Amino acid sequence: MSRYTYYHVLYVGMINIMMFVPSLLIRDRFNGAVSGMLVAMVIGSILSLGTMACFERFPGLGFPEICDRYTPRWFTQANILFAALCLWLPAGIIVIYAYSETVRMFFYPDINPYLNLFLMATAAIWACTRSTRTVQFIHEIMVILSSPLLILFIMKAIFNKNINWDAIRYVAGYVNKPPSFETVAAATFLFSGYLSLLIFNRLYPVGFKFRFRWIVPLFGILFLLITFFVPIGFHGTVGVENYVYLWSMTADSMVTEYGFINRVLFVFLLLFTGLSLLFVMNTWHTTIMLLRYAINGAIKVEEDPVPWLNVWLGLGIGFLAFLFMRYVNLEKSQVLSEAWLVLRFFLEIYFLFLMIYFVRKQKKEQVQL
């Protein structure tokens, strides 16, 4: 069962490309990005492993149920509404906007951007309104289908004969520069897949334990290094900052001799279309489940047929995505993405301390019994 959490960690590590994390790190490559990544590796590992250990003590319960058990109802509602509307909802909107624009730009630039967003949002809304167990199964299938090719392309990039290791070593030499807070906050995003436990912990049975939990920091560290250093190796220490679609251009710098596909870019974009929709499905599903708990209380992990409330909430979220496209361009989206990354960092720390408090309350209950 623990593999489901590791799937979340894996795809979040890969989808960070669409959250403007590489651009933010590249911007500070001479001003503390390397040292910031080292700090983020430590903080991200502590946050992920600590939160996982806390949720392990509450099998079958999501964050709303745990919070309800030990705090007043108003406090629970305030927490889950803030998490839904400030953490999960904007994450999905930012990614679906950014990726719909990326795909449109490279595949069919003349298409109406709203039509492209409509196609992607329709698929995401249908998926996110399913039951939690169904979403988990969809998630597993997509990760298993996408990961082998993506890992193949990443390995091809690392061992590419055109990569300039001198440029990578040159930037790595700036490790003595102190990092900015924004760099550290953004870099910790690659460890954030464990946050899915806020809802998906409901699926884990009594007696469940996370095995091989060292995989979480390992994934985060590997993807952080690849995300930052590979584009520098392809485009140089100076030229790397000239690209808006950084990783798309990095993928277009590679060719493959396998089968009838020559340019890696086309397969890369298709795979990341699936991963971006997977990310949006999970973030919007979590939003719906949190909002439903704030309205109605307890929720089952298996629901057939799908409640109409899920559908109406999904349609409302989709409408917000269109409003986002209407009033935001790519530059504003990047600014909002950076602000969201900082807010997420504070919320992760807050949730960890809150979960530690719940664990202590549980231990006191057990002692009294």
C-alpha cells in the first residue's frame, strides 16, 4: 500500500518543471541556488519523513477527521477551507494554465487558447470528481505508464554527449553563496508529494506502516539536482536564462534513434500532458474532498454513483481556471506560482507541527486508557 504515496512523490518531483521551480532556481544560479538546494534537501527530508510518521499513527483517517478528533469544529473547518482554497485549488489552476499554454505554443499555436484549456479542464474535471479510491487507481496506472519513458529521457539527458559538464561544475562552485528564502521554499516543493496523505491516508488500513520511506528524500534530491543542472549543461551558464519554456527547449535539444520518433520534444510534451492532468486531478480532487468535509462531514472513500456535489464543485473549479486564463498572462502566472510556492512551504511546516500535536494527544489518550 505504501507504493501509492511514493507514486505521489514521484510525479510531483517530475511535475515541478511546470511549477516554474527550474526558472526560479536558474535565476539565482549565481546567487545562492546551489546552497539553497542543499538546505532544501535537509528541510524537505525532515518535513516529508516527519509528516509521514505522524500520519502512520492514524490509519484510515484523513487530516480533516484527525483535526476534528482533537480540535473544535470551527478550527477544523478553518484549517481545511484554508488548505483547500489556498493550497490545493491554486496549484491545479496554475499547472493546467501553464501546461495548456506550453502545449498550445509547441503543437498548435493558432488554436484558441480557451479551447485548449477547455479540452484539458474537461478531462481533469471528470477525473477529479470520481471517488478517492478510483482516483488512486487512475493515478497508479498513469504513473506506471509514464514513468519508464520519462526516466529513459532523463537518463538520456544526463549521459548525453552534448552536455557541458564544465558549465555544471562552474555553477556548482557557487555553493558558498548564501541562499534566498524564495530559493529554499521553491526547492522544497520537490519533496511535497507526501501532502497527498491529507486525503489519501483514508485508504490505508489499521496496522499499516510505510516501508522504504527513505525513497521519498531520495526522489526529491535526485529530481532537484536533475531539474537544476541538466538545463545548465545543455544551454550554458549564461544562455540558460534566455528560455521561457526551459525544459521544453532542453528536451528539444535531444534526439532519439528509437523507432520512428526523432525529436524527444514531442514525446516529452505528450508524457507531461498526462502528468500535468494527473497533478490537476489529484489537487482538485483533494480540494473537492476538503470542501465536502467542511460542508457535510464524513466522506466515504468509495462512492458509486458519484455525488452531484462533486460534479458541481468540479465545474466551479473549472470556471475559476477560465477566469485565471482571462486575467493572467505567463509572466503574472510565474509571479503567482512563486508566491504559492512560498505559501506552501509555510503550510507544510504548519501541518507538521499540527500533526505532532495530534500524535501527542493520541499518546496521552492511550496512557489514560
